[in-house]
Amino acid sequence: MNLGVLGATGVVGEEVLAILAARSFPIDELRVFASERSVGRKINTPVGEVACILPTAAAFAGLDLIIVDVEDDLAREWIPVAEAAGAVVIDNSAAFRMEPGVPLVVAEVNPKDVGARKRNIVSCPNCTTMVLLTALAPLHRITPITRMVVSTYQAVSGAGRAGIAELARQWEAGVGREVDLGQAGKHPELITSGQVWDRPIAGNVIPRAGSLASDGTTSEEAKLLHESRKILHAPELRVAATCVRVPVYVGHSMSVNVEFSGPLSAAAAVSALSSAPGVLVSDNGTGAPTALEGAGIDPVLVGRVRDDLSQANTLNLWVTGDNLRKGAALNAVQLAEIVVAE
């Protein structure tokens, strides 16, 4: 298998290379693509050190498969070029997710959709959608979900290296200032914008993740709705989401209220999730798994599973998972494995 990785020097690209090695992905030749500032830089890969090169049509020639994790505009520019060169593309960007004929796939949820593609593109969903549906799809198979209300608590690594660095700088700058920051509402000069967010993220939560639309929703919230419908083949699914950025390095977490078309008890949900691929149930459903506990591992963690006493056919649960692994890199490699097995 001749493989390319576009975006190899990013935080997700590095995870992709590590997971390829850990899973012994079959590689005959590996090419790693990056921006001009990284050209010539040698990075560790499953086949040893490889120098980064620029993406070009000629550089894509002869590749069977390319895993892409770049900004949407770059994905729109280079993925058609990779297709034209004959490669199958596994795309972590949002560029083609909602395009008809391009399957949007969570490996544990709808792997058969990979084989139904009309183009040589298979898209991965947004990291939040990915973590959430890994946990909810096993329940949807038992009793279809009709509505879900989701509050997300999203790690700064969702904004890449810049987000991680901003949180680290602000934590360090806040040492010894706990009293002042504990009264920051009286001292607006302390509430300053950073390079990534318009307010401090350290010691704070920002109740808006993604770009804001005219209807007041954010791009992250819209993705939860539209991507969930496409992945679950549930066009009537209703989703109300509030996406929040929190001072956590790695791990997206969600509080979820899920309404089903019929009865599904908490006990039955725990039983189903306990045998679901990619899911680890905490303390028989009563546990409270944290983002730290899910960071750096593959499974999505589920806890706080309980019946909603205010409404029939409804459950409350807590879901957390590594947004860089299952939320991005791991799923991309899993989809690549499915393509290889075709």
C-alpha cells in the first residue's frame, strides 16, 4: 500500500502516524505532505524518518490512499487533485462531509457506507460528533433516537497547537493571581483576548465553540445536527446543542439527554453499551469518567447513565473521548483499514 498523509506535522497528523505504526498498517511507501515552512523537515513515521514535501499532482502520483487533515480550504484545493491522481482519500476536514455520494463514517457505526461511495472520498465527522455517536449508535439500533439535547465541553486541542499553547501560557500567567482572577468581573482589564479566543480560556469556559451563524447557532452545533442525521441515516432526528470550550488540553466531553421512539431503560442501555465496540462503560454506568481518563486511549468513555424522571422514553448520560484519537486520527486509520480490506 502506497500511502500519503497530508497535514502530517499537525497535532492530528502526528497522531495518525503513531496510530499507523501501533496498528501495523501495511505500508510499502509513505509520503508526508506539509506546508512550505515544513518542507525538508524529517519526521518520525512507521517506516522511519521521512522528509516532508509539498502537495502537488506529481507528488500524489502512484499513491493508493491519502489521509488528509488540513483546513477546509486546503482540503477543497488538494483532495480533487488526489482523486484525479487515482488515490482514495480519507478526509478529516469538513470540506466534503455533507456532499451527496461522499460517505460520512464512524468506523464502529456505519462502516458499510464506505463501500457505497460515489467518489474516491470518505469523510470523517467532526470530533464532537464522532465521540458522541460512537456511544449513542448502539442505543439507536435498539430503539431509534428521535431527539437529543447536548451540551459539549470541548478541549483546546480542537483548535490545534495554537489552542494548546494559549491555554498553557495563560495558566502560567495566572499563577499567584488567584484572588484577582476570582473577582475578574470587577476588573475588566483582566479579561483580555488571546490569539485564539477573544477571552481567557484558562480558568474559564467560553460558551461558543465554532463560528457564529445568523440564527445564533455555531458551526460546531450545526455539525452535530447535520452530521448525526447523515451518519445514523435519520433525516428527521432533532438535535439541540450548545458547544462550549473548556480549559482542558485533550478530551471532548458531553452531557446528553436522549429521547427515544419507545422505551429504553438505563439498565438496558448499559447492557448494550457494555458490549459495543469502541465504548468503555464506567462502573456499570454509574461512574463519572473524566476527560483526563479518556485522553490518550482509544475507547469512548460513558457514565452517569440514568433514566430521565421528567420525561418518558428518555435517558441522561455522560460521554467523553480523546478528540485527537477517536475524534480524528484513529477513525481515519480505521477507515483506511476498511478501504484496504475491500
